Amino acid sequence: MSLAEIFPETQVHEESEPELRARILELVGEHWRRFHQPKAFVPGHSRVPYAGRVYGKEEMQNLAGATLDFWLTSGPYALKFEETMKEFFGARRFLAVNSGSSANLTMVSTLCQEELVKRLPKTGPKRMIAGDEVITPAVTFPTTLNPILQNGLIPVFVDCELGTYNIDPHQIEAAIGPRTRAIFAPHTVGNPLDMEMLCDIAKRHDLWLLEDGCDALGATFDGQLCGTFGHMSSLSFYPAHHITMGEGGGVVVNDLTLMKTATSMRDWGRDCYCEPGMSDTCGKRFGWTLGDLPKGYDHKYTYSSIGYNLKVSDMQASVGLAQTHRIGDFVARRRANFAQFMTRLKVLEGDIILPVVHPKAEASPFGFPITVAEGVDRNALVRWLEDANIETRLVFGGNILRQPGYRNIPKRVHGELVNSDAIMNRSIFIGVYPGLTPDMIDYAADRVIAFFRGRG
Ligand SMILES: Cc1ncc(COP(=O)(O)O)c(C=O)c1O
């Protein structure tokens, strides 16, 4: 029933769709202005989070707009988001996926698909099969490691460096064996890996190079964006990360030969590459004869890889799209917060190991990592900071081989994982995310210093 039918006596102006939409979005903006502003910081009372969402009315308005569109699945917002991120990285393709974990799964699984073989050049890295090895650090996030195991590949664990918390690049070459096919490593806590060394090793040994860039959006090495060095790279858009869409992630595809298979892995494994809402992009939807299928079998239902459905919804993508405009500002604020901690905590050299960034790198810090000196009780520092309302995190899984779920995994371990154990026992990180203000950083730095000085 229209408003005019309900109120026949009253002259009612029935708003057009754009008018009604504009009014709703204005109200959403008003809601953001009144109810989503950060509260004033009260030292000791307010929480100093390690991470969090930072957003404006644009994110909420995009989300409301996507709701009104009611597209629901990956749609126009997802395409726009992918296009924006592809341009940001100057990549061949950017795939929006539903988490950083899914991005990692997409990348590793892509390299294991038989379908890939027909596209790969004669020289260079080969398709991976079960039993092949992937070099990866022992200090890692579980879902960087999991796709290696889930694809029947064997992880080769290499120790990490204290200070950078990254895989020790000097140990990688010696860890390569006859079945090693790939290196897969994260830019831990946003601190770039030594891409010069990694690219050189990968090239000389015909290895795939996968970057886990989930914590490192905007980081650079030698002036080049991290995520653009490897054959593929992953991103996470979980709220703790540099930009967010709630749950979400992305795959940066830098290698042309991987583009189709990676897309197929995300999209059920199908051979068809129609964008959402499209039906005959290849122009011969019923004209293919592939595999042992009958002639003309619908391309939409033809599967050339063993895939998943890892797509994002348009609601998620709408939030992500608004966040892309903030990347520059977010990275700058993370760097400023990191620099402020660095300046303040220099006095603790000897008590703690300060973060170390490669001279050619510029981090896009996810947090500020601290390793306490031997003999200092790391857990006491954690309690001290948490009691002061300063959130802390450990460096992900520590030495992941000590985790209950990973004790009996198939693996090869290169050398001793001494630093990985040290990181597990003595390291934490605290926040540098853009929601933190200079007075919050000062307060957190004061408390860290007080732990070592005031408290003795
Ligand atoms: C290095 C790294 N890789 C992968 C992930 C997984 O991302 P998501 O939580 O979006 O699945 C994370 C999450 O924090 C991470 O830090």
C-alpha cells in the first residue's frame, strides 16, 4: 500500500528511490556522528587496545547503501573494491576473499592444481604435489601454515630473527632440499621480510614465493610495496588489520599464469570466469568440450580445479571500499605511533630488544613488538600492562611446533629453533593502530618503563 492510499486526505509526496536513499544515508551519517565517536582518553581507566576498527560515516553509509541494494553476494561493491586494490598494488589481479586465512588457502591450493600445468612456462617453478616442501618460519600464524598441511605438502621450518621476528633469511638457502618448491613467509607484525634475499633465493632455485602480507598493508622494501614481490600475496581485513571489512581478505596476484586458477579456486573451482551477475563472458557458454564432459556442457557448471567458495558479500566489500580511501592516512598514523614508542622506549635498551627494521624497508606496523631480556618475567610484564588497561598480544603462535595441535604434523625442521622459542617465551606486542592518540602511546610507554624502572 502506498502512503497516498493510507492517508487519502493528506497530500503526501511519495519520495523517489534516490530521495529516500539519500535521506536514509543522511540519518546513518547522523547516527555515526552522535554515537560512534571515540571517547576522551582517561589514563588508567580507558582501554589502550592493541588494535581496532577506525571508521567514519562513509563506511556506515556504504554498508547501509549495500543493504538497500540487497545484492547480498559479491556484486558491484566487490568489483569496485577489487579494482581499487588492484590499482593500489599495480597487480595483475586482486581477489577479494572472506578472510586472510582464505587468502592463504587460495594461494597455496592454486599452486597444487593440475589445471595450472598447461599454463606454466617450461622453466621456473612447477606445480606442487603432495609430499613437496614449503619453507616457512616456525614463528607464524596458524593459517599461514595450515594450507601447506591441508594440501599434503611438507613444511620445512626455519628459525626466526629476534628484532624483526621474520624468518631468518640467512638460513633459507641451506634449508632447501630436492623436493622444496616454495617459500611462504609472513611480514611479521608489518615488518618487511628481506625481499632482496628472498627474491634472489626463489629465483635461483625455481621456487614459488608467497608473501603473507596480512599484517603489512602499505609496507615497502626498497621503495616497492610488500605484496608485489612474490608470485602472490595475501591480506587480511579482520578488524585488527590495517583496513577492515569485518571478516575479509584479499589475494594479490602478480603472476599472469596464476590468475585464472586462483580465481577458480575462490569460485567453487569452476572454469567459467563470469563476474557476478554475468552469464556468457567467454561468448561460448554452451560451446566448450572440456574434460570428459559431453560437448556443450554448461561452462558455468564446468570445474577445472578443486576449489572452494571463499567470496565476500557485497556488504563486506562496501565497508572495505570506504576504507581504501584511508590507507595512506592509516599507514602514516601507524608509523607515527611506532616511531613514538621507539623514541620513548630507547631508554630500555638492554632490558628489552627493540624492533629492528631492515635499512631498505619501511614497516607498516601492525604492533610494537618487545622482547624482554633473559631472566625478565614476560608474563609479569603482560599482567602489569593488562592491569593498567593496556592490551597486549603474543607474537601469534610463538614456535608453532609447541602448540598442542601441531606436535605431530609431518615436517622437516632446519637447524635449531632457538630464537623461535625465545620469541614464544619472551616477546609481546602492543598496539600502534590509528585509533591510538599520542597521549595513549605516552601512557603505554610510561607503564612499560615503570615496569622496568619504577618496579625494579
Ligand atoms: C600473518 C597473518 N596471516 C593470516 C592471518 C589470518 O587472517 P584472518 O584472521 O583474516 O583469517 C592473520 C590474522 O591475524 C595474520 O596475522
